[in-house]
Amino acid sequence: MTSPPIRVGLLVTYRCTAECRPCFFECSPSRTEVMPSQMAQNVINEALNLGTEWISFSGGEPFLEYDLLKELISLSSWKGLKTEVVTNGFWGQTREEAQGVLKPLIEAGLDVLNLSVDDFHCEYVPFESLRNAYWAAIDLGLKIVLMVSTGKDSEITSGNLPELLGDDQVQIAGKHRIFNPNAVLFETQITPIGRGAGLKYDPVLFTEVRCAEVLRDIGVAPNGDVMPCCGPLGTKTVLGNINDEGLDVILNRAGRAQRYKRIHEGFKVEGRYSSKCHACVEN
């Protein structure tokens, strides 16, 4: 459990254009937290020294802090790190405008655009904006990840999203491989905690939880709190704060903790949950 994180996720802000029902960080337009630039730079430098490969910028909606986002992408890329930004695509009013938004980020070194596209986001972001953002990224040669969160009776799923986007070159994770896809699509069920508590989901029987990503795909909140993953476990557990001690100290301590060894090696559960993450949080 002393391996360096593969990816460090910086939650640039908890402010968002949306207030999605399943958001376990409970982001919204009224949130004001923004990660200070100097703190973000310190995290990037520490992550590099630990051997991290990826820096992911998310939130909230990181495009609301566009100048900061561009600055941090540029720094990460200059230091040889790969970069990803997670967004709801609200900025895609037209395909041309979306290209104008993306070009400076690509020039700064952005590697991957991660688009959240599902029923919950489309309550706040017109699907046409998401489609414009998607095709603008393709126009510019940017790699794309599509994330679809589903609940019970969701209308947008991995089964119909490629058709809705008008693209048959979307690789759905776990399905038949296609050659040279424009995007990779992952579908996950919502996790009914935080704002999502009470949302309906299709229960799946779990007898074991095992997660190789714990302490390998970590999150850092706008206030500097370090989370064991970028999933819902991060809403329940804080490993330490980057303003008080180094990332290496925080992760080394967590690596010795039985709780994370247990998650990494696998532990028995018995119950029906929406996902592995849901089972992990509840046990």
C-alpha cells in the first residue's frame, strides 16, 4: 500500500452550474469554495515527486475557474504529467464556441476531456450543449471519456448515448472492441449518499468489495483535505490536509492503516447496493 497514486484529482471548486440530484459532493451554483492557485501548484509538485502520472481537474465545474484551470493544466503538462478535465459541458452553446473554449486548454497541454452526460446533468445542461462540446473535442483531436450515471428508469444510458450524440465510433466499456474510437464510455449507477440519498437504483448483490484504486486515485478538496479516492468514500473520510503536512506523509500513513489495506485486498459483504462504491461506503 505504499505505491504512488496513479492519478491525483484536484477539485478546483465546489461551485457548479448544476445541482444534480446524485452529486455526493453536493455542488451547486451557491457554493463558493475555490482551490487557491498556490496550494494547487504545491499539490502538483508533490504529486510529481511521488511518481504520479495523471492530474485530473474536477469539481464542481472547473470551467467556472477557467483561468486557474488553464494555468494548472499548463504547469502539469510542463512538468510531464498527463491531464484530464471533468465537466458538464455547459460551455458548448455552439460547436464553434466550444472549440474556442477548448483550444487554449489544448495548447496548454490538456490530454483528455471527461464529459458527464446523463439524465441528471441534462436537467441543468441542454443536451445540445453537451453534443457541441463533444464534437468540438473531436474536431480538435482531443481524447474523450464519457461518464453516464444512471438510476432506476434513466432514459440516457450507455445503450443509447452514442446514437443521441450521432456517433457510432464510441467504445462502450466492457463491450465489443471497435477500432480507433472517438470516445470511451463508462456507465455507473448513482451512489445514494449525500444529495443522492433516497434516489432509486437497481440493487445488485455484492458478496465482496475489492478496490485497487483506493489511495491510487485520490482527491484533494478546495480546502486541502486529501481523500482516499475521488468517489463517495471521499465524502466520509479525510486522510489529512495538504496545508498541514506533505502528501507523501499523508499517503504513507494511510498506506499503513488497516482500513485501506482491507479495501485494497478485498473484504466480505452481504447485501444489495447500487455499486461497488456504495457497498464500500456502507461497510
